[in-house]
Amino acid sequence: MEPIDPKVAKAMVAAYAKDGMTSEESYTKAVWFPADQILEIAKSMSEGKYDGLRIYFAQYLEGAIEGVPKSYEGRNTLLLVPTTPSVGYGGGSNGNEDHKDDLGNIENRGTACPDMCEGTSL
């Protein structure tokens, strides 16, 4: 699984912001991610490479990501973006650190419902 190009990811987030919550055609009930993908991200965090995970709401764009089913085009999805500490980047007076997106590792590749809804309970 190759990471998503940051320009494509930015366009996907903008598409969601435009009509992701108002268009019936973009409806996605849930997105499922395989354990292997989640564990790989968690492993990078446990090794100290990342300090967290930012999840962006986005929308699939026509032909933007190779291997995405045609039925997903225009539908809402999630982008998984690991973060690193950004010391001094707006840290505030209480010593909190901000978190900077690692744009070289934007992931998606979830399975959307609808189409694949077996096992959903909510």
C-alpha cells in the first residue's frame, strides 16, 4: 500500500468539506481498516517515530487513487495521518506541544459501507 500523495489528500479533504455531509451520493456509514494496517501504525508509534494519529474526513475523487473501486468515487472516507511532535510550534504557555502531520505517510485503503456492510451493528 503506497501512501496517498499529499496534493490528492488535500483535494479529498476539500471535497468532503464542500458537500460531504449534505450529498446523498457521498454517504458512507462506516470505514473498516484491517488490523495489519492499524498494528503497523501502532508499531511506528511504539518505536517513537510518531506521537499520534490524525484522522481526516475526506471524499474519494474520480481516478485519484489507484485501486479504489469505481463505486467509491464521490463517497466519504477517512485518511489516517501519523503525527510527530512539533515543539515550539504554537505550543502555548502550558507547555503542550502541537502535532505535525507526516504528509509522507497518508493512508486510506479502508473498506466502505455501503458496499461492504456485513457485521455492522450501528
